[in-house]
Amino acid sequence: ETGVTQTPRHLVMGMTNKKSLKCEQHLGHNAMYWYKQSAKKPLELMFVYNFKEQTENNSVPSRFSPECPNSSHLFLHLHTLQPEDSALYLCASSQVTGELFFGEGSRLTVL
Amino acid sequence: GENVEQHPSTLSVQEGDSAVIKCTYSDSASNYFPWYKQELGKRPQLIIDIRSNVGEKKDQRIAVTLNKTAKHFSLHITETQPEDSAVYFCAASINSGYSTLTFGKGTMLLVSP
């Protein structure tokens, strides 16, 4: 598998559930990102990891918890989400400077 | 922080026509301006980018222009084809060590046969 892969592609969860999104990159990149894509809104940067260290946290609610165990893997742990958190969550990776490579996204629906 | 405005939100053209999408940015320190294309149900993919040391860049049917004084940049697609139908996002960043882009809201381009 090459590029950036995300699992699951679709997830439906209740507000009391706990779930995780997974991202894996096979490009040898040093930086990984979580973006939120909602209808009619710009792509919103949530978290940035550079060499496994979190360098950006754009005021994201604590119900979203990222984890980056190594430079190839990134997780987004979800708990007690709200219906307005329903969106497409995109993972991306890049070299320290350069093009962002996105995954196909995880479509999250919160009931 | 940086703010990127993108217009129009929707653009419909006939096959063969040209399409132009415009973006403005607020931070004069921004110096890297990529454009991403996202087909329905697919991931965003970089199609072209420009840095502040050039005013125009072309790649076959697509071109991007940059006016640093006015803080705006545009995507031009000539001889549009149905497969150009997608959402296009502009973005701007200060290339300060790693890529943290501020995106526009996107333009849905519809090319009718």
C-alpha cells in the first residue's frame, strides 16, 4: 500500500461511544496532520505532528484526542462527540516543507 | 492569523470554455500558494502551486497567477473538460519550517458536456 491510508472510511457512532480513527503513511514523511472537512467550510486544521511531536493544536475540544506513536501512524480518539462533529476527517502527511498528501478521509456521523 | 477568501463558491461552464477561480489572502508574509482539486468522494490532490518569487506558472491547461501587491492569486483552467468537474481549494502559507496551510472555502466547478 502506498500513500496515505485511513480507516475506517465510514463510522457511525452515538454520543456516548468511544471510537478511534487511524491513519498510516507510507511516504517517509516527517509531519502528519488531522483536518476536519464540513460542508461549505474551509478545511480546518486540527492537529499537527512534526517528528512525532505535537506542534499545533488549533483550539480543538478535548473530546478529540490525537496520538502519534511514530512518524508513520496517527490516531484520532473520539469520545462523547456531538452531532455537529459529523464531518469528513482527513489525515495528511508531508515533508517538513512541501506538498500535503491527503488520505481518502473517514466519514463520521454522530447520532 | 492568515485569512483566505475564495470566489466564486460555485462555477458552471460549458465544455471548452475557460474557468477562473480567485482567492485573496490577508497576511503579506505568506509566500506559498497551492491549489488542490477534490473530486466527489476522493481525496484533495495538489494540482499546481506558486511561490512568491514568480508571478505566473503554467502546467498544460492550468495556470496560476499571483499579485503580491494586491494579495490575490487566481487559478485559470482553459479548454475545460467534464473531468475537470470537482471542488477546487486555494490555500496560503508562510513557509516557516513546515506546511501549515490556511484554505479557502472551495469552489465547486461543474463542466457540462
